[in-house]
Amino acid sequence: METNIAAGILALIARFLSGASVRWIDCHPDPCQRVYFANHTSHLDAVVLWSALPPEVRSLTRPVAAKEYWMGGPIRRYLSREVFNALLIDRTEIKVHQSPVDLMIQQIGHQYSLIIFPEGGRSSGPDVGEFKSGLYYLSKKRPDLELIPVHIDNMNRILPRGEVLPVPMLTCVTFGPPMWLERKEPKVKFLQRAREAVLRLKET
Amino acid sequence: MDALTLELFGGVLVLLGIASAVVRFLKRRVDLGLDPAIIETFRLRVWAWWLLFAPLVGALLAGAYLTFLLFFMISFWALREFITLTPTRPADHRALFWVFFACTPLQYLFLACADQPWFEQRLGITAYEIYSIFIPVYAFLLIPARIAFSGDSKRFLERTAKIQAGLLICVYCLSYAPALLTLKVASQEPRVAQRIDDTEQAEAASKAASEEVDSVADMMQMENLKDMAEAGLKRPYEPAGPKYRLLFFFVLIVQLADACQYVWSQIPSRHPIVPSISPARTWEGLLGSAASVTLIGAALSGVTPFHYWWQAAFASFVVSLTAFGGGLTMSAIKRDRGVKDYGTLIEGHGGVLDRIDSMCFSAPVFFHLTCFFLKWP
């Protein structure tokens, strides 16, 4: 209950600060299990995307985030653990027997959706970098998950790499039509297709 | 708040209520054969007016400071929309931070200092001397210096100019609208009314006293009352009503100028002024709006602190021209950036900047015109 209120307030603040207009193109908000994958340019991406979801979907959606950043201080720790219910991945030590993908699948069960940024790190400009293979392995192991491409516009101008203070420009979060891994689709081709799905949203 | 002010505010809100009712009626009556697109435009217009006038009336009733806050928020949001549409480079980030979080609030803070006697006493200059040059001089110089400090020279002058233009239009120019509240408006009517009140009171008192002049105490009382009435005459009296009405009058005239332009553009004969920028703006619209707004301004001159009716009419006429210039300029910028509207605060309504572009251009001109007219012999 308390977390819900905190989450609601935080989402409201995030919506106001980012001035986000949210568009759903050939796609509707739905609490079914989904993987939202988006371009990554700013630390705030996960928060903005998360706040753009309607409350009932938001409470079932867990952003995947870097452990070393979100464990960086008491506030970030509280927010990631209690409010966003983030799934923190330790990028510094990736074990062979428990890869991040296994961890995600284990953590979401048959209830939660995920927010992931397949580029791995933040890109420095507005361009979308090549996708890493995590998205492919995730959908190979759980082909039932709907993959929703999301494009977050302008976040690289609000809080560029290496800056601490945000500038309040207006963002636009665009959700695209769901996609799945085709049967026997090769990894490179699938990742290319997923990346193009995000890029296509930029132009619409 | 005096009766005239409340009547003006209430009158406009009632008119808006009627407009909303008309929209509802027209939407239900499909059999009238009106163009649904025009009804939809009308509905959006009326809704946008509600969004503008309801907070404005609320802020004005709550006092000058809340009005400054309201305009600060409008400026801030408009600047957001402007900068969002302007291509900037990562090196501009720190400069933009200062523009948003220092220059914009400071401008309105200086404005709020205008009513503070300590400001002038301590610093020896008026608030006007600061808020009228702060952005055009100091912010103007700060922006290129801060960008240069970041060490990215690509399209330097272009980037600098765009940020400066945004700050000047959305913050500096718009802040002249609430600056009307800082003017020393020498109001005639309320003072006259007060004088009559006081003399009536004194007369009544003297009448009452003359009826039973059998005691010295009554004589004393009569003297007292006379003194009080005279003191009332001498007391410097600066009512807030006329200033609030002036700001409200300005906003109303700008909005009417916009609306009249649209309405007059609908008549069959259409001669676009600058078809390459805005095909919707026609000579018919501009001239029609100038004529109607001048008449409305003359009719409403009673609510303004102007000394003569023609001053209100002339100010309205000038506002109709500057409003046109503002809309046209912003259309040019939008066309250059390849967008139709500035923002999406509310779906389908365009942005804040689309609604206030004409006000930004009119506010400084109206402000100076008012200063000039109030000193008119």
C-alpha cells in the first residue's frame, strides 16, 4: 500500500519532469507478460518508461537495471528495491552457471513483465546502438513473452552521459506493435529486426 | 476586490459557459448540417480558453504573487516546448540548465520585487530597471559564454541565437503581461467614489449632529468625524482592482484578436497574406480582427485605467497587429522545424506555446503603450 502510493507519486513526478507524451501505436496497455525493450541514452530511461505505463501494468513491470548504479546510495537503493521493484543485474561479475537471462526468467515467474535496454550500455548520442544477444536468448527460453519495442525520444538531451543536472525538455515515449521470435530465426537477423522496430517508432 | 472587477471576471466566465453550452448543443444537433471540423475547432478553442481564463481569474483573485507564479509556470512550459523543438548539442546542456533554472525564475522574482518598498530603498534602483534588462543583457551574454566554455564550436552562433530567442520570447516578452500589475495605475473612479462616500458620511454626521446640538460632546464628535473624513481624502489610496482589470483586459483582447482572425478568415473571399508560411491567415482575417477588436476595446474602455476611450481602442488595435505578428512568427518557426504544434500537454490541443505566441509578442508593446498613455496629459 505504502509502496503503491510512493510509486504513484514518483510516477507522477517523473511524468511531469520529463513532460512525457505517451503514444501507443498498434499496441494497447495490457497486464499480460511482456518484455519492453527500448533504446538507452540516460539513467532516467527506465524511470520514464516505467512511469509511462498505466498503474495496473506498472505494478507488474520490473525494470532490469545495473546493480552498481542502483545500489549506489540509500535513495537509489530504496527506490530500486521498494518502488520500481527493479531486477538488478551485476554487470561486473557474470557467472556462467547463472547468466542474467536465467536470472530474469527465474525472477519474473509467470506474473511480471520486464523493461530491458538491449544496447547494454547507454549510447552517447541519439543513435541506437547494436543490440546485445540477451533479448534473443530471453525469447528463445520464453517464446510466449510479447516483445514490445519502445522508443524514448529526447532523453539524451534531458540528461546526457556524464551530466548530473537534468534539463527539463519534453520527451516522447512510443510503444510499438508486439513482436515474437520467429521459429528458427537466426540470432543476428532477429536482433536486427528488433532494433529496426525501435528505430521505426522514432520516425512515426 | 471591487464590484467592477468581479463583474468583468464573472462576465467573461459566463460568456465562456454560454460558449460551452453552445458547443454541446451543436455537437448534438447533427441535422443542422454544420461542418463537424469547424465545431471541433470551436470546441477545442473554448476548452483552451477555459484552461487559460479559469486559472487566471483564480490567480488574480488570490493576488499578484500567485499571478506571477502562474505566468512563471506558463513561461517555463513554453520554453520547454521551444527548446525541445530546437536542435541543441550536448555541449549546450549546462547553458540550458542555467536558462531554465536561473534566468527564468529570476526574471519573475525581480518582477515580484517591484511591489517591495525595501528593494528600491536598499538598492537605489527600481525593479523595472533590473527586470527590463536582465534577460536582454545578462542572460544574453551568459548563454554564449557558457556554451563557449563547453568547447564545442560547431554551428556556435546558430545554437546560441536559438536559445537566446527562446528565452526572450517565452520568458522575457511574456513576463511583460504580469508586469502590468507592477504599474502605478492612478485610478480615477474608485477615488471619486470614496470621496463621495466620505462626504456623505460627513454630511450625515453633521446632519445628525445639527439635529441635537445641545451638548458639547456632540460638537466634539462632529469635529472628529470631519477630521476623519478629511484624513480619508488625503490617505494615499492604491486599489488593486484597476491593475487586475488591466491585465485581464489585455489577455482578453489578445485572445479575441486570435479568435476574430479565425472567424473573419472563414468568409468566402480569402486572400492569404503569406501563403508560404500560413495559408490560414488572410487579409480578411487581419483587417476584420483589427476592426472588431478595436470596437471591443473601445466598448470595454470603462474597465481600463486609460483616461480616454480612444486610448483603449488604439491599444486594442495595436494588440491585434502584434498578435498577428506573433502567430505568424511562431508559424514560421514551426514550419521550419516541420511540426504542426509545439507540444502535446493535452492530446490534440497543440502546445502551450501555440496558445500564447500572440500574447508573447503583444505583452511588451501593450506594456509600453500603457505607460505612455497613463502619462498622457
